[in-house]
Amino acid sequence: MALLTEKEIIEGLSKLEGWGQEGNQIVRQFKFKNFVESMGFVTKVAILAERVDHHPDILIEYSKVTITLSTHSEGGLTEKDLSLANEIQESA
């Protein structure tokens, strides 16, 4: 899978609400009412990620969940990252 160009990353991020680029990864923080809602969301993300065999880094801070995506095997961002970000966004 090919790395995205900077133009492709900007275009892809313009279609995703709340996601931003940090170096060679994209990141979004989701906020929930409480820890249980956060964990429910993380479970949904885990199922999505496993289905496409593309696993994000996940940071859980009580009512906040930060998702970080990058295609580690390629050393940067690919279409897999934008696609999974879109699926995650839709499940929030």
C-alpha cells in the first residue's frame, strides 16, 4: 500500500470531522459522559479494527478516548488510515 501525498492527506482530513495530522499519523480525541461510555466506544473501535486488520493506538482517560492512526508497516499514512478513521467517526 502506497503512502499518501500531503495533498491526499489534506483532502482526506477535510472529509473527517475533528481529525488532525501529527507528523506521520492522524489523531482525534473523542469525549464521552463517563468511563463506561468510553469503554463501549473502545470496544466498537476494536471490532472495526480487527475486521480490517488495521489497529490504532488508543489512549483511554476516563471520559476521553484518543485514537491515533498510522500504517506502521509503511512508515506513514495510507488509505487504510483514512478509511478506518471514517468508520470510527461513524461509530462514535
